Amino acid sequence: MKTLFSDLYKKLNTGFWPILIVFAFLVVGSISVYLSPRSLSAFLILITTPLILYFMKINMKIKIFIGLLLIIVILPVLGIRNIFYLEVIFQMAVFAALALGLNIVVGMAGLLDLGYVAFYAVGAYAWAIFGSKQMSLLHSIPGAAPANAPFFLDPRWFWLFIFLGVGLAAFTGILLGLPVLRVKGDYLAIVTLGFGEVVRVLALNLDKPINLTNGPQGITPIQRPPLPPEAVMQVFRNLLTPLVGHPPTDAEFYNVFFYFLALVIIAIAILVATRLEDSRIGRAWTAIREDETAAIAMGIPLVKMKLAAFAAGASFAGAVGALYAANRTFVSPETFSFLQSIGVLTMVILGGLGSIPGVIFGAAAVVLLNIQVLQNFSLYLSELRQSDAVIPIINFAWKNLSNQLDPAKYQKLVFGIILVLMMIFRPSGLIPAERRKRELVEDKE
């Protein structure tokens, strides 16, 4: 069976077949989503196009053209018709950037970090505190109504805080790296886990004696960066109105705006991660991951390289944290729980440790499974419970099905089963790194 699929794949991946297959998925998926904006199967067909495009042997210029057509034209238009799709893709980009950062620490340098979400929180709270009314309330008269307080900074300061988020998160990564340089393995995981919880608990309790984070209530409203001038927006409204059937509102434009901003951040993250992987620093991280003693003997500065790994990985999360705070206009400590770190680690392991395209695919797969597949199954079961439908063979009424069996409540169980199966059948990940492929071939030989 495996040989049959391999032969079929080789035949379909030659000549004009790859281009025909990619365009078929692109056209069928686009038309299906356009006609049925709420169809899960149609969206899955469309979102599978980038994966097929990656594996098919197509001229690079054609790949770039198809990719830009999908990203710049098709997805924004379809996203305005159904904002939920843009939200899903935005979350894919956010978690892909987080997974790329964690991949530097875990996949490249071999340092198991279970508190990675702490850097995400640093970037988010940096803009949340200064981009909201929180700082103004600190200087206002005690007991004054929060609604009457002015915003502390102009929303245009957001662009600076993206870079400040990068710097603050990198500095926090260095602070984390300093006390854990002498530990490794399980001990490193425990220390980083504790660090992540320390940051979350600080955000939870820094509402007294000075109210910086507003405690468990979180900070809201957080300002968004301003949209382009109205003259520019009117041009886009005129272009998009015939395609989406109505003049796009500012709320819809904000969704498209954050979608493109997330894509810019993920593109920069991919560029930086690729350059680091092929640099002397990246090769030093690989040497440390494989054998620290041999790396030291070869003259690699162990302390500096580990600190560089923590700082580089954390900087990705800092930028995404500031973006997340502006997009949601609300942050709270519960957003940055330990399970978030486990979720990002799941994406890295699923895609392939050390593999840049692998962790991006892993992030997309986990977000789709979490937000689209399991949630849609739960909604479908809920509709069946409200009907008089029965299962014919056993004559069981769907309305008697317990709510505790909703798939959305078993997300962590599903992810755990997936990880166990991955470790057994494909330990290198869905799209393994080239170095990892060679290591597995050598082991088999």
C-alpha cells in the first residue's frame, strides 16, 4: 500500500500535474467558501492549498505567484464575507510566530522551555499598560471613574511598542537564561515552568499596592493603531464592494489590517529564523544540542550561545504579544497559562523539531483542529440534541446524549493522543528538518 501511494505521488508530481492540482484546490476551495461562507469542508480545502503548494515540484516563480494571489487577494476578500476565517488565519499566524520562537530554543538549541508563554505576556502587557487608561488611572484622583480617564499614549505609539516588546522579551529571556545555565534536561524544564508561572502570578497580583495590571480583571480597553487615511480606505471600499456585496466597515477593515500585520510579522520571523539556522550561531546551537561537552571542546562559548537562544526565541513572542493585545483590546493573566506553553510546544513537536516549515504547519494544524474541527463537531452535536433525530440501528435519541461528550471539551486529550502517535510512528515530525532526516536514516542503517 505504501509503495502504491508513493508511485502515485511521483506520477502526480511531474509535468503539468502539480500546477493543475494546486489550481484545482485553489479554485474549488475559493468558490466553495465564497458560495458557502460557513462551510468547514470548503475552508479546509482552501487552507490545504499552501501545504500542497509546498510539496509539489513547481517553478518557484509560479509558487510565489500562487501564494501571493491566495494571501493578498483571495483570503482578505473571503475573510470580509466571513470574518471568522480571518480570525482563524490570524491565530494561525500568531501561533506560528510563537512556535518559530520556541523552535529556536527547543528545536535548534535543545533547551526544553515550558514557560515560553511568559515572554508572550511581557509583550502583551507592555502595550496593554501604556496603550490603555491604566497609567492615567495611576495619576488620577482616587475613586475617579475609569471611563473618564484619558488614554495614556496616542495609538500611534503602538508601532514603537512592537519593537519595545521585542527588546523587553529578549531582556526577559536573558534574565531567565542566567540562573538556568547550569541545569539541563528535566531540571531546566522545571525551572522554566516555574518562571512562566511567576510571570502569570505577578500579572495576577500587581494590582496592589500600585495597580499596574488590574489583577484578575485584566486591562481593557486597549487602543488599536489607526487605520490608513480615509482617502486610501475609500479606494479599497470601492474595489471590495462589488466582491463582498457591501461596503466594508471599519471593523472589517481592522480584521484585514491585523491579518496583514500578522503576516508581516510571520514573514520577518521566518526570515530571521532561516538566517539564524544557516549562520555560525545556528550551527553552534546545533552542536550544543547534540553534545555540550564536545561543543565546549570545539571552542563554542556555551553561556553566550544559550543566552542568545533564550533571547532570540523570546523576542518573537514579545512582538506577537503586543500585536495580540492590540487586536483583542483586552488582556488578562488567564490568557497566559501553562497550557498555552504546552500548546505551542505541541505545535513544534507535531511539525518537527528544528524544522521551520514544519512548526508553521504544526501551528496551523493545531489551530484548525482546536478552533474549527472540534468546535464544529460540538456545534453539530448540539444541533442534533435539539432535534428528534435518532440513531437507526440502536434506536438512540440524540437529545439524550450528554453534554460531557462534546469533542471541544477533550482538546487536550486529543492533542495528547496525537503526540503519543507521533512519537511512535513519526518521531521526526510531519515535516522533519533535513538534519533530522539524515540522523534517522543513519540510525536505521
